[in-house]
Amino acid sequence: MTLSTLAGAAGPAVAPPPPRPDQAAVEAVLTALRDTFGELVTTAAATREQHANSASWIVAQPPDAVVFPQCTADVQKIVRICAAHRVPIVPFGTGTSLEGQINAPFGGVSVDTRDMNRVLAVHADDLDVVVEPGVTRKQLNEHLRDQGLFFPLDPGADAALGGMAATRCSGTNAVRYGTMKDVTLALKAVLANGELMTTARRAKKSSAGYDLTRLFVGSEGTLGIITELTLKLHGIPEAIAGGVCPFPTVEAACKAVIATIQIGIPVARIELMDALQVKAVNAYSRLSLPETPVLFVEFHGSPASVAEQSEHFGEIAAEHGGGPFDWATLPEERSRLWQARHDAYWAANALRRGAKAIASDVCVPISRLAECVTATQADIAASGLVAPIVGHVGDGNFHLALMVDTEDRDEVVRAEALLERMVERALAMDGTCTGEHGIGQGKMKYLKAELGAPALAVMAAVKAALDPAGIMNPGKIVAAG
């Protein structure tokens, strides 16, 4: 039985989505928004299109308008105006999500938090910070640098922290520092009725009631709009060492990762590139890495500890046919390597001019990583498609950048089948259809196969309780359509 069959086996999990609001309702909302916010509201076609999905093959669905709130009170006003006319609301951070989260399938208003970009408080002694949702991770780390602190999550793109929480993202440092669910201590969110909810206080732990913080982390704007976050910080490491280690095969590299994690080496980042991705990175970033599978590795700690960890990893790599592991402590050398890793998506785009890069990910228990990646490689070869692999393999998470001519229907069908099989394989290994990209529109069909109908029914009940009119980012995660 295929995943698509499983997904529909028990019928629809939730009620049909609300109808697109009629033009009179939209016009009433636009009039009220213009009266309240003036030039902070726009219906310009270019801006509306910018606020629709463009990072996948999901068809872009622009909103009817975009509004730029300046504070939490503005968000409350926007929500109340839209709720009065049952017009959908789509939260927007920087637009780097990959599964259609920012699309507006039923029209409505995109709420862009760009101008809500203030760092409200840094509590250095408590290692936490309070920020507005439009602050990006780079902006936050620039603000923190003089205090010897940093925010560790690094998804590659300079994403907004509100969006990072909404999609429960992670990135290259997650193997040591966790994901957004681990670093988000508390948040404030505007609910569908315009009320402001606080989910927790700054205490490091609490057993007071339901864990509303983690309910909203990963909710993708379907339950409310995040307007403030309290995040965990770390001290900037005394020493950082990192480098690149080549391997004869992807399987050998994955087995070295498994050994490194299982033995307890506190690696901060451990990233895989297959040979094709390395070739692309060499051309794009002007590097001269060996064009075989490689691991990008980084260690944080004292000078003595990072040296010991680097040497120990080199021994593990050698046991699996890898090496040499050339590691460096100079910031400029490490920065060049990690910038190349972060540019992997753009490097992949250059592999096939005229094709569109479709990014997708899965995550499996680390003991199944080598098996899952090598089976996916064989599937790519059999399909005749171009699809370099990169991965946050310390977490069992890897990504394809599938290069597709979207005008070639046969190629699109083969690509869809490849991604379907990749997800089916991950679920068969007790993994997930998405390690860090979220569900959005693109992976809704897999949720029943992954979690079962009872779990979806609970999600639908939560959604209905908090958003009975269905205006908060409809058509995502649990909504049909």
C-alpha cells in the first residue's frame, strides 16, 4: 500500500476548509486596514507575489494584501479586523520556508513581521533573550556578540526567529544544541480572536499546565501569530575547531557519523555532502575539495577538548576508510567552509541550468541512516534524475535538492515518485516525512501514514477550538484542500 493510499484510507481527517471569502468581505477588510495602517498596507502585485510560495513546485498563491505591523497591538488589530469578516490571515517572516507555508490558497491578508525586529531584553546571567518575531538569527547574534553570547540554531538562511519557531526548524548546530522546540522557553501569540496569550515564564522549567509553548512551536501560523519569543542562549565557545573529511562512499561516511554519535563525542556540527554536491560546491564556491562524499565537522569547547575531539574523530574516520581529517581553528578558514555548506542549495541550482531545485528532507533514527541514504542514492540513480544529497546527519536528517524541468511532465512524475519512495522508506524505518521543513501544504498527505488518524483528529480538534472560523493560515498541516 502506498503512502497516498494510506493517507486517504480512512477518509478525510478534518472538515473541509472554509470557502474563499467573497470580494465584499475582502474589500471591507482592506478598507479597515487602510484606515488603520495607511501606507503599511499594500495590494501591489509584485509585493503580493513576493509573499507567496516560490521555493518548491507548489503553485504560488498570493494573498489579497500585505500588511506590516509595527508591534503586538498592531497584530491584534489586524486579526480582529480579519476575524470580523472571516478573511484568512497568513503570517510571514522572511519567506524561506519550503513546503508552501506562506501561500494563501483562500486569499486573505499576509501579515509580514519584518518591522517587528527589536531585541527586547537580554538576560545574560540567565542565558536567555526576549525578541520580536521579525528579528533574524544573524541580527540576534550580531547584537549578542559583545556580550560573549550566541544563539546556536543555524538553518542556513537568515530566517526570522518567529518563522523558525513556527516551522520548528533546526539546522547545522542541532546535533549539539537542539532544535527550536528545545531553545524556545516561552512565547506570546495573538489568537484568532485577537487576544494575546502568554505560554510560559522565563523559568528554565515548569510543570504548570499544558505545554502551550511547544504546541505553538511548529504550528506554522495555524493556531495564532507569534509576536514575542524568549529563547535560550549559550556562551561563545572558547575554542572552535572544524574541517572536512573525505570518504570513499556515502555509506562509509554515515557509518562514521553513527560511531561518532554513539561513542559520545560532543560534536557541534556534522554535515554530509555526497560527491555530486561536492562537485557543485567546488564550482560555485571556488573550493578544491576532493569530489567524493565528505563530512563537514565542527567541535566547540576549550582548546584542549576540541583538539582531543578532532583527533578522536579522525581515528573513527580512518576506521571507516575516511580521511585525512584536516581541521583548523582559524575563523576565516572555518567561515569559508561553512559558507560553502550554506550555499549548497545555490550550488546545486547551477548543476542544471533551466531546472528548478526542489528541496525535500526526511529524518530517521541514526542507526538506520546509512541504510536510508544509500537506498535513496540507488533510487536516484535508477530514476535518471539529478539530485545531490546534503544532510544534518548527526540527527539522522538529510535533504535532496532535486533538479527538475517542471515543463517536462514525465520528469515531474518520476521526481514525485522518487520523493514518495523516500518518505515511504523513512517511515518504514520509524522516521519522519520532515525533519525540519515542516508540513505546510506540501507534506499534508503523509501525516496520517506517519501519526495515524487519532493524532490527526486531536490536531483538528485543537485547531477548531483555537480557530473555529478557520482563518489562521488555512489549508496547512491538518486542513483539507
